[in-house]
Amino acid sequence: MDKVIFITGASSGIGKAIGEFLLAKGFEVYGTSRNPERYPNSKIPLVALDVRNVESIHTAVADVIKKAGKIDVVLNNAGVGITGPIEEIPTEEIKNNFETNVFGPIEVMKAVLPYMREQKSGLIINVTSIAGYMGLPFRGIYSASKGALELITEAIRMEVKPFGITITNVAPGDFATNIAAGRYHAPVLENSAYKKTYGMTLDMMNEHVDSGSNPMDMADAVYKIIQSSKPKVHYKVGAFLQKFSIVLKRILPDTMYEKMLMNHYKL
């Protein structure tokens, strides 16, 4: 019997690429979108789900269980970017980022775990970010929300192991997708103390996204995790230098690592 895959945020970007790849591999794939009606040509069946709305999460999960009879794999992929000097980002936008990137994935896990416990099996893959391993200037809120999901994954993984359920996370680097279009950018204010430094960093980040890795690398990584009999705790997918930056953080003194980042961002 084919595995049933449930992917949040599957109407575009990495989620869409992964969904279509897994569909082609013969899996039964269901994706979610806040507005499925906007994607009439989606190859993946889309159900309505907003990760900030608990009721919509439970409805979507129940809907897929009703159609497919089970959910074997959940890819917690829905997420949103945010940039800006922490001093200037409106608190509402900070809360929205955590609602989407942290509380949303937690609620999705809460909704699917009872079903997985009943079937004594299941795999949940949380999509985090290489940015979640370090506090990056003007991306601090994003780094923090993705870092929080990394630690939550480590903890809940141990809690559910006795039930035959595996939870892991995969941290992508910069990928050539439209995440930048959906990202909240604090505007570069004319009279801001950060006008020059933030403006330069923003230009650099947009360049990185445009020249990012192919989303198919992520699709391939997720496929391998699904096929693995013993998934690891962490996976990282991205350019060598992005992955290497995590290793450097582990081995370099803090101030030296900070200096390296500041040089990179020309601060």
C-alpha cells in the first residue's frame, strides 16, 4: 500500500517541488494552501489550511484521513520569511512570524500524532533553515523562529519514539524559490539608523535567493529521508559554504565567528 504524504504550504516553492517529485515517485500526495482555489492547475490535490488557524488544521487533517484512510508522512513546510532591524520590525509582524513558523508546525504535529499513534507508525519532517543555527543580522526573527522549531523537533522526537513515530528536521539553505516574494520586509526607512547597513544586507539576500540551489535538491533529500529506515535528527541541504558555516560556529570562538559574519554582511 502506497504511503500517504501530507505537505503544508504546497502551492508554490519548495513545497510544490517536493509534492510533485513525490507524486511522480508513486506516493499519494496531498498538499495544503490557504487558498486552494487560486491553484486550479495544481498537480497535487490541495486542501485548505492556514497554519495560524487551529480549526483549519484539524479540518484539513481529518479531510485527508477520510479520503486516504491514513497519513504516513507529514512535511511541515509552510513558513514565512521576515527581514529587518529588530528595533524596527512591528511586534505584530514578529508575532505573525512565530505563529506561522513555530506555533503552526506544533499544531500540525498535535493534529496528526493521535492518528499516527493509532497506526503505530508515522514520520514527521519539519522544514527549518540553515539560518536557524545562527543569529543573522537583519534576519534575527527568522533565525529565531526556525531555531525554535529545530529544538522543538529534538525534544518531541524523543517523546514520540516509543510509539513508533519518527520526527526529524531538514534545514535548507538559500533556494531559488518565491519565498522572497512572500517575505515580510521591514521597509528601509529614510531616517533610519540602519538605512545603509540594512539596505546593503537586503540587496545581498535577494541576490542569494535568485542564485539559490535548485528546489529539486530538497525534493531528493526528502525522498531519501522517507525511504530511510532510521532517519537522523538533523539534515541540512544547501551550498557547501552554508552548511560549513554551521561547522564553523561549533568550532570557532564566538567573537571570531561574529566577526566573520559581520565581514560577510559588510557591517
